[in-house]
Amino acid sequence: MADKVKKAIAIFDSGFGGLTLMRQIIKTLPSENIIYFGDNLNAPYGDKSKNEIINLAKKAAFFLYQKDIKALLIGCNTASVYAYDEISRHFFGLPVIDVISPSLKMVFPLSKDKKIGVIATKATIYSQLYRKQILAYNPTAQVFSLACPTFAPMIERGEFENLKEIKRALLPLIKKKIDFLLLACTHYPIIQEKIKEAIGEEVTILDPSSAITLELENFLKRAQLKNEGSLRGRYEFYTSGDAVKFKTIAEKILGIKINIPIVYLS
Ligand code: DGL
């Protein structure tokens, strides 16, 4: 069991988005070893077809599967929506955790007026999964879903301050006078401050990374896989994109120095 505990948690995303989860895991579970794969070459996933998303997500997951890991966190909403079933069905008994249910659990305790905005990629919004799940829980809620297809590419370019574009994209939601906004794409917490500036101080914004990390922690405890050691975790990075660019942007998001990632072409 001791050896199993020391194995890494693997996370993948279409690019830098999953680092918002990694950032939270480092804070909450500092002894965990983590392997991160950013499929930056193929970002954004959110503009792709269902089949393309499934194929890319499967390749990323199976690349990580070969790395002697104890669990896989799909650090991407789009891949969680379309590829979770497919990946977990073929993951040879290794646990797979998605990002959707932990964030949904937080919606109702936090939204006062039940005027709920959901922003995500085109593919996630098109699936209607969040809308359906929120309404299944409370049919009287008002749900306003909006795809923000310019956000992930902007973040992939390292542009975190483009308030003009953020305001332009959020205009349809600003008009709806929502009281609560769910960030249903792991990239978006990176620009959360600017989203707040655009949408207004009075709107409660949910970055689900704490809820997702808590779910991961509970899972690890239940499975007796939590690393309780006193040593700091080791981090390993892979990207299908430009390694130098990855290092620069990832350091900005994580707030720590990292080793240059290994390039892996998925
Ligand atoms: N970070 C991803 C998500 O959570 C996807 C962004 C993209 O590649 O379009 O949906």
C-alpha cells in the first residue's frame, strides 16, 4: 500500500486550464506527486466535434495511464462531458475523476436568487449537460448558458488581461442580471478577476477547483490512496505544444518555478 500511495495523480487538459486544479491540489494536498499533460497543440477542444474530443481525450488519458499513476483527474470540462464514460470504461480499474459533479453540488448553496449563469466552451454548452443537471435539481431555477469560445484561445496565448474582449463576450449575460456564475471551463479561473470586473461585484462567481480538489481528497482517503507523507510532492509536466512557452505560462498560473516540460505529441 505504501508504494501505491506514492504514485502520482495524473491530470490532463487541452492546455493550461487543468493547472487551475493543479494549483489547488498543490495547496490542499502538498505531498501528492502530480503528472500534468497539456495538449496545447490541439487546444481548444471546445470547438471540436464530439468524436475529435473523445479521440484526443482518450489519447491523453492512455499516455498518462502508462506512467504508473494512482488516479486520473480529467482536468477539462469539455473532455469530462464527452469522454468520461469512454475513458473510465477502458481504464483497467484505475480511478477516473471528472470535474462536473463536484461543481454542480456547489451551485444551489451559493446562488441566492437562482438566476444562474453558466459559461463554458461551445461543446460543453452545446451538450446542455449543466443546464439539464441544474434544472433536474431545481426546476424553478433560471439558467442562462453562454459559450465563450474566445476565452480558452486567449488564455493559451498567455493573454490574461483582455478586459475588452471579456466584456464583449459576457454582454448577453450582463443583461440577464444573474446573481451567480459558474465557471464551467477549467481555463476560466485564470481570468476570474477580469470576469468579475466585467460582470459586476454583486455576482457570486464559482471557481470549482476547491470543490473538485475536496472530491479528489475524499476519494483518495476512501481508497486509502492519500499521500500523508511529509515530503513535498514532485511535479512532472508534458505538453504537445511549445515547451518554453508552456514553462513560462504554467509558472505564471501556478506561482512556482517548474522544470521544462517534455514534449509529447498526442
Ligand atoms: N479547459 C477546457 C474545459 O474545461 C477546455 C478549453 C478548450 O480547449 O476549449 O472545457
